[in-house]
Amino acid sequence: MASKLILIAVFVFDVIAFGLAVAAEQRRSTATVVTDNEKDYNYCRYDSDISTGYGVGAFLFLMVSQGIIMAASRCFCCGKPLSPGGSRASAVILFITCWVFFIIAEVCLLAGSVTNAYHTKYRTAFGGNPLSCETVRKGVFGAGAAFVFFTAIVSEFYYACYSRARESFRPYDRETGVGLGAYK
């Protein structure tokens, strides 16, 4: 039987990670081109950088959640063997899917946070090339939030299937020799 404490802890960390990823999408930095006081050059002015912190927070909470699940299941490869059957097959498929979703979510959150934290320092004199103020594309943190949600669902099902397969394992407890006792 899957530990309810582990499932609840993982659920709480995943909900926090999802909320932070959504908040990061809502509070992405925006930039405007501003002319200096002497009107010699243009530069980029960025607003609040809070979404970088939200993105990093979501990244870390999701990482802790994944760490708890993998520690509880011994990363699927250590510990007692699993009994053959549907639960083990489901656990294998969900394990792989969980890691794929986790990696995609982490890449989206990390890329969004790094891009959001990067502020161009370029400036142009009048008559030069137009100034481009880099910001995070809309939807990067949103994609991260979606994959946090997918990771949360799949990891909970993975742990439940893993626990079911682990609990139902029965080692072969009969005598290993050839039984000739009846033929004396």
C-alpha cells in the first residue's frame, strides 16, 4: 500500500510548484524602450523581476517532489523485486513518463527563469539600429506549469503502481530440490 504521507507531501510540493509557475507566467518581465535625459541614446527599462524568483521556486519545489518520489520508490531499481504483472508494467511505463515530463518541466522553468533574469544592457544612439529588449516569450512558464501538472499526476500514479507491485511480491518459498519423499 502506498504511503499516504508520501503522497500528501508530494501533492503539496507539486501544488506549490504549479502555483509558482503560474505566478511566474502572470508576472513575466516586460521592457520598454526609454530615451535618456540628455536625449543622446535609447535603452531598455525592465519592470519587476519577481517572475525569476517564482520560476526558480517552482523549479526547486518540483525537484524536491521528484526526489521524494524517487527516494520512496528507491528509483525503481533498488530494493525488493517487484512481482510480475500489470502493476509492474504500469510502474515501468509511468516511471519513464514521469521522468520525461519532469525533465521538460524543469527545462521550461529554468529556461524561463534564466531568460527572464537576463536584461540587455545595449543602448543605441539615434539613427542607429532599432533597440531590441529581450524578454521571456509568453507561454514558457505556462508550459512549465502544464508539465508540472502532468508530472504531479503521473508521479502519484507511478508511486501507487510501484507500491502495489512491491507489496504483492512473494518469494518462492518451496523446497528447491526434487521431492522424492513419497517414493521410498
